[in-house]
Amino acid sequence: MKHMTENFDDISVRDRLMIADRLARYSWALDSADMPAYLDCFTSDGVLRHPLRDGGAGIFSGHEGITRFISENFRQRDLQAYGHQHQFNALRLTRKSTQIQVDAYCMIYRHEFHRRYWPSGPSWRMGTWHALCRYVDDGWRIADLDIRMWTDTAFGTTGTRLAPQRQPGMPGTRE
């Protein structure tokens, strides 16, 4: 039991709470399409890795690159705002020298009334969220974020039945 306590003590309770607060701010900013608040979650040189809708690997660097990627999503927000919620759980924090690695499960519920690609209507997406956080100025910020979505299913269906229709690397796949 001592081994577990030592690992936990590597990160102060204050830092843990500040990081949990940053994740909440990230969710609220993303779900309400608040670009300044969203960018405040990242370091100025932060990197966002997010799968593209066509299955490609999306890598966006700095506030400018992140803004270019997220802006399209925010412009469509009025079509997907109903029930748009990012939820994180089972946070695992690990000290990496002066930075902290955060691994969490991520679940997203949203209802997209006019979605032009599969599925239309409500969707429940799941995946994992991996962030390397760095203390900058007055708090912890995301220096590198890797989002890995592994399901993208409409309610009432299963990912297993639908997965063969989607290519590896596309949102909604495990690879």
C-alpha cells in the first residue's frame, strides 16, 4: 500500500484540483463554443491531436492551429448545441518531471439535428483523453492533448455491428 501512497503524493491535492478544474473549464468552453476560454486551457504552443472526420490524423499546433480546427466546429454549434456535453471520468494523473500526464475516459453526448454524415440524431461517443499539462503563469494548461475516440454510435445500435462500415483511424473506430 505504501507504493500507491508515494505515487499519489507525487502530485499535490491542490494541483489535482487545479487540473480537474481545467478539465471542467475545457468541457464548458468546448460545449458552449467559447473560443477564448477554450484557448485558455492550452499553453500558447499547445498541440491538439484529434481524429478528422475523414479518418485522417489531425494535429494542430499553437493557438492559431487549434483555432483553425475548432472554429469550424464552433460555427456549426447552433446545429449541434442541444445536449452537447463532454464528460471526463476515471482521471489518472502521473508526474512527468515538471509536467503532469492526465489520462481519462471521455464521453460525449450530443444531438445533431442536421448532421450531414453518419449518424444523424443523438449520438453517444466514447474514447480516451490524454493530456500532458504544464504549469504556466497562474495554473495548469494543456501542452499536448491526444484525443482517441473509439466509439461513435447512435443510441439503440452497437459499435460492433457498425464498425465494419468505418475505416481504421476514422472517428468511431478503435484504431
